[in-house]
Amino acid sequence: MANENPANTTAEQPIALNPKLTTITDVSDLNVKNIMVEIVWEKIDSVLSHVEGCCNCTKCRNDILAIVLNNIPSKYVATKQGELFSRINLSDIQNDINLSAIITSAVMYVKDHPRHEG
Ligand SMILES: [Zn+2]
């Protein structure tokens, strides 16, 4: 079809999983996470404190988080609880991407397009 909406096609067609992956039945064995989620989440507060007029409710902060995460490379780590940040140099990540600038852009966008009620 010429007029395919990606959102619709993914809803209609289940993702074809590698059959080998279906042998993983215990998801509690999965200990992989994108550490950028927590790094960005913590940084949002400090950026918000410098921007006047942006709401900092949970919904707006989650909107900001989602926008930022969609615009930066993810950084997945295999982790055990408690040793998450020990092997990661946060300043390297900061140097790779200008996180503050990207978060600020997202904050400005959400400030102009808030989706919260009332
Ligand atoms: Zn809000």
C-alpha cells in the first residue's frame, strides 16, 4: 500500500520475533537498561530551574524525557542492581552529546506545547 501509516502497520502486524528469542521465558533474567533514562531524568530538574514559565509536573517532565531520549543515542548496559553507574564515565557521555542543550530544547518545546490537563 502506498499510504502506509507506520503506527497502524505496527498495530496490525505483530513483530516477527526471532524464534530463538522465544526460548527466553523468564523476563526476570533480563537486566539490561538504557542508562540515559536516569541521567536525563536527573538533569531535567536543573534545566527546568533555569527556564522560567515551564511547568514541572510529572506529565510535562515525562514529555521532556521522552523527547530527549528520542533525540540522543541510547546507552544500554547489562546491569546488576547496585552497580549500575560504577563502570560508566558520565563526563564521557556529556562530551559525546550536548545533553544540556538537547534538554533545554525539549523543555522549551514542552513549555510551548504543554499536554497536561488544566
Ligand atoms: Zn505540566
